[in-house]
Amino acid sequence: MFEKYVRLLKESQIKITPQRLEILKYLDEHRTHPTVEKIYSELKENNPALSKTTVYNSVDILLNHGLIQSITISGSELRYDFKRGMHHHFLCKKCGEIIDINVECPKLGSMLECGHEVVEVHGYFKGICKKCINKKKEKN
Amino acid sequence: MFEKYVRLLKESQIKITPQRLEILKYLDEHRTHPTVEKIYSELKENNPALSKTTVYNSVDILLNHGLIQSITISGSELRYDFKRGMHHHFLCKKCGEIIDINVECPKLGSMLECGHEVVEVHGYFKGICKKCINKKKEKN
DNA sequence: GTTCCTGCAAAAGCTTTGCAGAAGA
DNA sequence: TCTTCTGCAAAGCTTTTGCAGGAAC
């Protein structure tokens, strides 16, 4: 059940605690870019003693060790995403949903020659999503 | 002195007030991606009666009319930038500076065929900037 | 046993809201 | 004049901090 996450934490030399395993598992199984609040309220159902501070702490550690990434597209709050291959994000200004996008930029390599040491690349797109466009069409 | 900004506000059919002119001018002349706090404290020097609420209000209006854009790269707070040609941003994790980046992605056009209506495109890069790399080299 | 983590409460930081008086068109 | 904006204060959210008890190794 948690073997995968135990392994991931061990590989990163992070101390293993039930809370960290739950949070990592939740982020792996829910690719919904949740906020701390969302992670907290979901996991609290099975663990009423869980503290929001622990979610903040754990998320910070997972972030610093590169197991997850933070998404700042919505501006008002931080969101988190289990780390896998590079992908970008689209925020619908109407429904607020954040959708994964796969566009690879062939020019990205040239960024590596800009003199700065690039560690993270985030592509954020904003607009109106498919669903909301269709809803609007149906109305007319 | 303010003709340019009077024109910009008129074109966008935004009511003209001294505060809005000052804020727009500040953002045009200081490409430092300031926070509301920074804009507020800088402009307060010449206009002690200025309120932070007004900065928030004005910035919202300018944003909604597309005269400026918001930058969410730093996560904890919103930053603002006078709108000009498309460019991206690099955040140095060491010194915190945000640097303008010009990389054009030829694949961007294909995003327009993803079904979503793309209105904004933001490229955020994070890592260590040139300056900080050089500082580190000098030490060694 | 030592170190690090969790959870609670309080505080801090950024942003929004409500409203009365003031300014723009 | 009518509408909209400004500025103050208070409130709302998200995130951080301090610390005592508890868990991991």
C-alpha cells in the first residue's frame, strides 16, 4: 500500500512518518493540484488528529527534496502536484479548474545558455477551458 | 508628463484619477515587478495620503483592462508588470530577484489548437541567477 | 537516548470588504 | 448632479512561528 512512498522517502533520506506517507500518496493519486486546505480536509477524514501545520511542514519538505512541485498559477494560494515528467498548466478563468498541458518547447534548451542556472521550468496558460466554451455554445 | 498614461486610461475607458496615473507611470518606469507593498511605499513618499486599498483597487482595474499583468512566480505575493511584448520571468532562489527573459517558443501556436481558449501565457523559470553564480565563484 | 516531528495556539503577512466623504465626468 | 473612487478600519485567508509532548531511528 505505502511501499512506493516509503521507498521514495528513503531515497530522498527523509524521515518516514505516517503523515508524510499519506500526503505523498494523496498527491500521487489525486492529480487535482490541491491546496494545503484541500489536502488537509481530505486526509483529516481518516485521521482526525491531523494538523494543518503538519501538512504545511510535510509539503515543504517534499518540495525541498523535489518529490512534489508547487504551482503558483492561481496567485492567491499555493497548489501542489506530484512530480512526474515536465508538463504545464492551464487555468480556466471561468470555472477555476487547473488542467495539465503537454507542449514541449524545442527552444527550452537555449534557456540553459542564458547564463542563469535554470532548475525549474513552469508554463502557465490562462483563458477559458473547453468545457466552459461548450457550455456557452449550448446556451446560444 | 502624464500624457501617455492619460491616453492609455482613456483608450481603455477607465476613469482618470491622479492615483491611477501615478501607479501606471510607476509600473512603466520601474520594471522591477513590484508588489503592492512596494508600489504603495514608493508612491506614499510623494503622496502621504495614499491608501493601500487604492493601490489594490487601481492595480485590479489596470489588470482587468490589460494595461498591466500580474506575476505569480514568487507564490507568496502578487507582483505587477507594465504590459509590453511577451516575455518571461526568471526567479533567483538565492537573491529573490526577478529577471526578464526573452525566449520565444515556436510551439506556442499549437497551444491555440488544444481546444481551450488561451488568453495569457506565462513562462516562469527558477534557479540561480548569473550574479549569484559569480559571487559563489569569487568565494572559491 | 537523541534527534526530529507533530499538533495546538497565536501571530504574521497579503488581500478583501464596508462604508462615509471626496473627486471625476 | 450622478456616479464612481479614495481612504480608513476591520475582517478574511493563507502561511509562519513558538513550544511542549510524542514519535522515529
